[in-house]
Amino acid sequence: MAYEINDDCVNCGACVPGCPVSAITEGDGKMVVDADLCVDCGACASVCPVGAPVAQ
């Protein structure tokens, strides 16, 4: 199961350097997780200041 970034995202980019597989990129108004690359480690969720990354 990949993580997904919900609408709470403020597009700050804090999650990008936290992702060990570079699965997060900037989308239209919020960050986006590439489900094919995500290894479900939760690193993005641990650094997000608003709790936007959630396990799916």
C-alpha cells in the first residue's frame, strides 16, 4: 500500500527530502506520491508538518 497526500497538504515540500526512494513530486497545489515507487515506509508522514501523507 502506497502513501497518498491528502488535501491538507500546504505544498511546503518537507516530505520530498524525507522520501528515501524519491517518490514525491510537486503536483497541482499539493505534493504527489508515485504509488509505483512508494515503499510504504512512512518517512514522509513523519516529517510533514500538517499530517497530509496517509497510508492507503
